[in-house]
Amino acid sequence: MLTRTRAALQRHGETTLPALAAELACDRERVEAALEYWIQRGNVRADELTDAACAPTSCGGCPLVARCAPRSHDAATSGSVPPARRRASVSYRWVTG
């Protein structure tokens, strides 16, 4: 599961828990556990997305276009994202090679 999660994040760049679980055909709890592992190692960054409208000049048209203005979380600065927050409002991205 860890290898598959890493490969999917590296391939997509940025994704949400529901999208990742669907791609991996796995339940969210297992994907959350894999994400937590990679977050604790410093390889994955979780960005909380707000419902604020995107500024016209800041959006690059990513798949998360409707939810701009991320607030970042990582193991080095604030620990992991609380489980209750790990839904579509959080995007995950691989940050190391």
C-alpha cells in the first residue's frame, strides 16, 4: 500500500483522499494510514483547502480549481492533519524525490 500510494502521488502531483482511495481501489482508512506514514517521514505535504473563490490571477487551472488558497501542514511545522479534516478539503502532494 505504501508503494502504491507513493507512486500515485508522484504521478498526480496533488490529489485528495477520496480521489486517491478511488484510484487505488482501497478503503479510505488504509489510504489515510499510508498518507500518515509518508507525512510523518516528511515526504508528503497536506494542504488544507478553503472554500474561498480563487483569485483570477493566481489559478493555473489545476483539478482543485474550485478550492484555492491552501493552508499547509507538514510534520516539520504542525504535525499531521487531524483525522476529522482528512476529506475532500485536504489535498496531498509528494514533496521529495
